[in-house]
Amino acid sequence: MTNNKSVLSWIEEMKELVKPDNVVWIDGSKEQIDALKKEAVETGEMIKLNEELLPDCYLHRTKENDVARVEARTFICCKNEEDAGPTNHWMDPQEAYKMLFDIARDSYKGRTMYVIPYSMGPIGSPLAQIGYEVTDSIYVVLNMNIMTRVGAAVEEVLGDSENWIKGLHAKCDVDPEKRYITHFPEDNYIISVNSAYGGNVLLGKKCFALRIASYLGKNDEWMAEHMLILGVEKPDGDVKYVTGAFPSACGKTNLAMLIPPEIYREKGYKVWTVGDDIAWMRKGPDGRLWAINPENGFFGVAPGTNEKSNPNALASTKKGTIFTNVCLNLDNNTVWWEGLDKNPPTNAIEWKGNPWNGKESTEKGAHPNSRFTAPAVNCPCISSEFNATAGVPISAIIFGGRRATTTPLVYQSRDWNNGVFVGSIMASETTAAATGAVGQLRHDPMAMLPFCGYHMGDYFAHWIEMGKILGDKAPKIFNVNWFRLDDEGHFIWPGFGDNFRVLEWILGRCEGTADAEETAIGYVPKAEDINLEGLDIDIDTLKSILYIDKERWAAEADEIENYYKIFGDKLPKELSDELAGLRARLAK
């Protein structure tokens, strides 16, 4: 327990507000965590899985009304509504505090308040930030213990500082009509009520690591981004690091844990995972952009994860993992989800808690957004730099999404500002990671649409400013699209491990060893510069997904112009100029 007066004062406020029967400070010790797991099993909050096949693993089920992030119930609470911008829901801070405190008031009666001190990023890193979350959920404690660095060492680093983030979570009645996930960036405060789903209640994750941190970064010349971080090791041992931004469930974790094709592995190429979801980046002493993963685990989408799509992610779940809303196989007390294999259990309990026969049922065994919370140290390809307090230097930034047409397999931006333009116009078909319709096209700038904690026009301006700060040492910026479809609706590019072939070209461009053709949208590989050895795809097919269709892009430019209108006079002139430049090049 800390002696920090600002922390202790706030905890007293919270105790007075929510009226817990007991208060437990989380020290992160194995004894304490094991006792909480035992208690969660005894109360039915979690189910202990087969200790031989899945040691120290558990299953948790949320209510059916509480299975994903809820953007319509997610708010930025700042003094001026304009500062929240057109892509966020806004609420007046004073009104929000009153409403939320009224909802949370006395809600811990009969319950325990858990106080979680946690560090986002390696403890003691100059890039790390510290938070405290109070919660009435053992599930939250156990997940935060996986996803962040928890315990006494965090409090030692904080000392007497008042520079930390407050987080109040109250399950209340898990009432969707009174569910709010709220952020007070000007106050370093997060409040989440009436939810128990991970993305809404693990306050270190999207709430702190992106919405609050993006605001902090704007004010202090650093970046909090919805990005993976991976390292590519060459046969000579040299490692180059890239970040990549993709909307949720669009292959980001698969890319972060990529296994190179055999022809590359035989030569000694390797891929190392630093992070699968979030990157915090700052200019280093050498002038380059350096990044840490502020998280300590993976909160991955289970469906579709299998030995072919992502063997490293699957291996990460084999011990010390909490599964949420997947199917329970009663025959061996293990878990199953759609896409794991082609043998669904016949004697099972589906994610809602009902008996399930996978051979006969038309219902899903696992929710489409079911999750695993797995320690990063489990990952076979975890980077040796995972806990490096300085982070890793970034050579390239990659943007990507799901586009059936128009966007080529890969292209490089013309320069930094053009790269900001490329990120700002990202659009992708929606997935099950957020509530709402699936398969609709929506703009998702830098994959930050649901996560930017302030006006997105100002966010674009911050990116442009970071380019000035980094100067000629700024990473090069690229866009990829693994999801081009043929006329019959099949994916053309094989994806998965073969995406390494595109990474090879990207790093070649960073090092000046790979060629490209200049097009209206940027630099596109010559087809012969993408290694197709061992692939069942010919060079003409590859050319078809590298081709820039000017008519489609002219229509895209019209659509971008219309989209940009929502940012009003906050849209940086640099981006308007980039759009005009695109139109001019398309007209040639």
C-alpha cells in the first residue's frame, strides 16, 4: 500500500462513494492472485479449465448484453464540446461526474473494492505511465494483472508524484441503458459503469492507453497509437522494427506474430513481437522515433485463431490465460471457438451458458468477439526487447484495412505529410469487434476512430507536427491491403505468413535497396520485386492487385473530400493540399 497522499485521498473519496464492505490492495504477488482465482471459481465468476491441457487457465462468461466495446456509450468529457470533435460523443464534465457518481453510489455494498496500481509500459521506463483502477470485479483484477504491470514496484516508481491516471469501474447491474465508458482527458480520469466486458472495464487498455494517452501525447510531443510493433531479424542478426495500424479484427495480431514462409526461415529470417495492439512513441536521444508496447499481455479475438492463421497467438493461450465468451468442451474441460479446428465438440456449453452440440446446432459456440487474455511472455516469438525501457527504434509505419477493391496490396507514401494523408483516409469494412453492422465500409483514420481522445483534426495536426520534430529521421509510411477480392469474392493474396514478402519490400524501401514505380497515389512495387517463390500465384495476378485504377481513385478522392468536411476548419491545410495533389496527379 502506498504513502502517496494524492492516491490515498482519492481512494478515500471512492470508498465514501461506492461503500465497499472490504478493500483489497493488489500487490501482484502470486499468493494473492492465486487466492483471487480460487475465489472467482468458488463464486462461479470463472470456470477452472483442464490443468493438464490448459494449466492455470479459466473461462469467464459476460452477460449477453455486454460482449463488445460500445461506441455509442463511450464519451469524451472535456470543457469545450468542440475539443472532443465530430468523431467522439461528448458530455459536459460536471454533468457527467454527477450522473456517473449517482449511478456508482453505494454500488459496492456487499462487495469488495480492489485497488489496482499499474504501469502502462515497463516499470520505470521514461515512456511509461502509471494508473490506479478501483473495481468490484475479480475478473478485472485478474485481467489487469495479465495486461499491465501490477503491484508494489509500480507504487515505488510513482513515489509522491501526482502524475497518475484515476480509474473507477463499477459493475453495478450491468444495465446497458445506464452503461457509460467516460474519459476526462483534462482531469486524467476514467469512469466505467454498468459493464463487465474487458474492452470497457480494463481501464488500462483502450481507455488509458489510447484515449487518455493520445491527449497526453498531443500535449507532450509523443504519440499513443493503435499499432502493433514487430521486429524483422535478417540472417546477419540485424533487426529492424515497424509499427502497423489496423482496425480491430483486421489481422493486426496475425501480423504482429507472423511466422515467415519456409524459404525465409531456412535463410535465417525471424519475426519478433514487441506488441500486438498499442504503441507509445517518442523522439529518442538519437532523433529517431522510439516505441514501447504499454501492455503486458494480449487481449486477442479468439474466433479464427488457429494453428494456420496464428500459431504463436494460439501458443500464447496455452497457460495462464483467461478466455471470455468461448465454448466449453465438457468432454475434456477445454475451450473451443469457430475457426479453431473443424471438429466442434458435441458435448459442450456455448458462450451464453446453454448446452451445445456443434455438429447439429446452427448457433455459434463462441461469440464472434470472444476473447483470450494471455501473458505476452507466453508468446514463442516475444521480442528480447519487450521489456526494454528505452523501447525500439521504428523504421516504418504501416497502415491497413479491409478493402475488396481500389487499394493495392502495398504502396509507400510520397513523404511524411502524404503518409499522414494516407493514414487519415483509411477506410475498412467493419468487423464484430464493435457493436453494430458487420461488413459496412467506414473511415477509420490511423485505426483510431473509436480511440482518439480529442478532436481528430487536431490529432492530424499533431501527426504533422511530429513529422517536423523528427525531420529526416522520421519513419517511412506505407499502406497495405491483404483483402483484395476476385470476381467470385475470394481473397487474391494468400495473407498470413506470406505477408512477410510485403514486409521485405517495405524494409527494402527503408534501406534504399528496393525499387518502386511512382504512381498517382504513391510508390508501388514492381511486381517482380515481390518474391513469389513457393506461392501458387502468378505475376499477372500480383500485377492486378498492385494496379492503380485511376477511375476508382478519382471516385475515392470525391468520397474523401466529402468525408473531410466533418472536420471543418480543424482539418490541417496540409491534408487539403495532399487531396488536391492526388486529384492533380490522377488527372494527368
